[in-house]
Amino acid sequence: MSDEANNPIEELAEQPEDNAPEAEIAEDTQVVEVESDNETSEPETDEVDGEEPASEFVTVEYDGMEYEVPNNLKDALMRQQDYTKKTQSIAEQRKEIEVQTAALQQQSVQQQQTFEEAANLRSIDQQLAQYNDLNWDELYQGDMATAVNLDRQKRDLESQRQATVGRLQQGQAQAVENQRVEHAKVLEEGQKVLATRIKDWTPELAQKVAAYGISRGLKEQAVQSITDPVHVELIDKARRYDELMAKQTVKPVAQPAQAAIKVKGKRAAVNKDPDKMDVNDWLKMRNQQVEKRNRA
């Protein structure tokens, strides 16, 4: 074997480079997308022929203010507003219930105190009745010390009775005042409701509605004690209906007959039969005919 056959380096040097053409072929096979200057690309759009594109922003009223928000946020914002209103309504109802509960508890305490004071007063009156049944003259003559002691006990009971009556009267006055305040509060709330349900609701209109209710047979005290706005609204509807019917049934006032107007004019001439005319009338008529013919 020769040295050239045994030399692997020279064999590798004589072999052609096969990798380079493959690379060129790979480069030639790549597709290059070149945009032509003459071609105009049209943007994709979801628009439908004949329809205007939806507005990107819409006006939404939220908490008394108007805002421009994206269209896709409108529903979410409206749901949030509805949730906020319901939450506020629930909070107001809860607060109202708490106020009513506190008022009922206070009323219950006052009623319990009144009951206890009344029971104490009844017990004092029963004891005083026993003292009043005693024969005080015999007691003073027979046993002065016992009579004095009993008289002191009787006077203590009378003082207790006076204090108990005072507390009862004060409790009753407080209860009346609480009822007055509660009634005024209920009336105020009712007036707010009526202002939203009845157009142009004013104190003058309220008096007119009350007067109508009394005229229809309601007691004045009953009308003044009405607190439910629904009842007031019903009375006002009845009043408006009666006023409307009264206007429709009013008959128009008859106008006095006017005298006939006389029209003055010339009296039309009456044609007479020529055979029945005398000579003068006939000549006069004949002359008139000749004059008319000449004028024509």
C-alpha cells in the first residue's frame, strides 16, 4: 500500500464539500413574502354593510352623575349600581328596624314601670283604707304611743302615695310625648312618600284632601290621625274623580236669543197686465221700455 492510500487526511481533503450545496438549497427553498407596493392591505373589521359601528363609549348615570365608560363595562356598572341601591335599601331598613326595636324596648320598659307603680299605688290605698277604718279617738285615749306610731305610719303611706301618683303622672306625660313625637315622625315620612306619588303635593293640597274626606262623611279626628300615605292617596284620587265628573256634567249656559236683523232694500216692481192698465200707466210703461231699448 502506498502512502497516499494510508493517509486519511489527504482523502478527506480531496472529497468535495457536500454540506455547502445543501445549505444553498435550503436557502433557495425558503419562501420570502414580499409585500407589493401596489397592493393595499385592508384592515379586518367586523362592520356589517349598512350598519353603523357600535360606539366605544356610552353615557351611564351613576350615583347622580353621568360618566363616559366603555360599552363592555356598562352592564357591570349597572349591576354594581343595582347592588349598591339594594345594599343601601337593606341598610336603611335595618336602621329603621333598629330604631323601631329601641322604641319598642323603651315603650316596654315604661309600660312595666307604669304597671309596677300602679300595683304599688293599689297596695298603698289598701293599707290606707285599713288605717282609715281605725277608731283614732279610742286609740289616743287607750294607748297614746301606739296611736302616735300608727299615725306616723299612715302619714308615711300618704307621702308614698303622693310620690307614686307623681311618678305615674310623669310616666303618662312622657308616654303621650313619645306618641306625639312618633306620630310627627310618621307624618313626616308619609309627606315625603306623598310628594313622590301625588303631583304638586303641598300643605294646601293636604288641607284640601282632608276637607274632602270630612265632606264625604269621615270624622275630623279620624282624618287628622291618618298616617298611611296609601289612604291619603286613595282619598285624593276620589276627590279628583268627583271634580272631573262635576266638570263633565255642568250644562252650558243658554245664550239669549238675538232679535232678527231687518234688511232694508228696494221693493221689487210688480208687473201689471197691460190689458188692465189705464192709459196713463200704459204710456208710462211704454216710454220706459223705449228708453231701455235705446240705452241698450
